[in-house]
Amino acid sequence: MSLNEYVFPEDARTIARDIAKEFRACPSHWTQGVAARSRCGYAAEASSPRAVCWCLKGAIDLRLHDGIPDQFRRQLAVYRAFDLVLGYPLPPAHMKDYAALHFTTWNDQRGRTVEEVIALCDKVASFP
């Protein structure tokens, strides 16, 4: 993975486009407070077959699931890309295995709307 891919991977653009498309088509697929929810509103793992809606991190994790090559590093890079678009700095180079996940707090902020989440995904998808 190149330095540029480490800072802003193509995975982030592709995933952001996919999440925006899904949430536009079905806004009820977005949630807050947990990675995912079942039809009854109970917390679920993002990859659970019971899951019917996802927070932003859950939606990312669903697309970067266990078993894909270099999953951990790819997840970190995508998480950092979302934080970067929100205006948070990248972690120092010596913290290469760290992601602050500011976007999760942003997603769960009281009053946040699915339209704002879609707009963030659009920004990530079109980041230079």
C-alpha cells in the first residue's frame, strides 16, 4: 500500500459511494448508538444476518469484513479518511495502528440526520 493509499485509500471512496447509495435508497438503513440493529431495534453485530440498519462505522465494517486481504489496515485507513474529511488530523506516524474514530461520535451526535451522513459519504467519495 502506497503512502497515498495509507492516507486516503480508494477503498474509502468506493465504500462511501456504496453507503451513500444505500442510505439514499433506504434512509431507514441508518442508525445511531450501535454498530447495527435488528428489526426489533436490538443491538447487533454489523455482519449479523439479523442486522437491518447500521451506523456509519457498522456500514463500513460490513463492507470491510473478516477474511479480506489486509483487513485491519484497510479498516484503519478508511476510518482515518472519514475523520480527515470531517477536519480531524491524521495520527502521528508512530501511531500507524491507531484510528481515533471521530466519525463515530459525529454519527451518534444527537440531532444528526441521515442526510448529513449521506453528505459526508459524498464528500469522502469525491475527496481529491
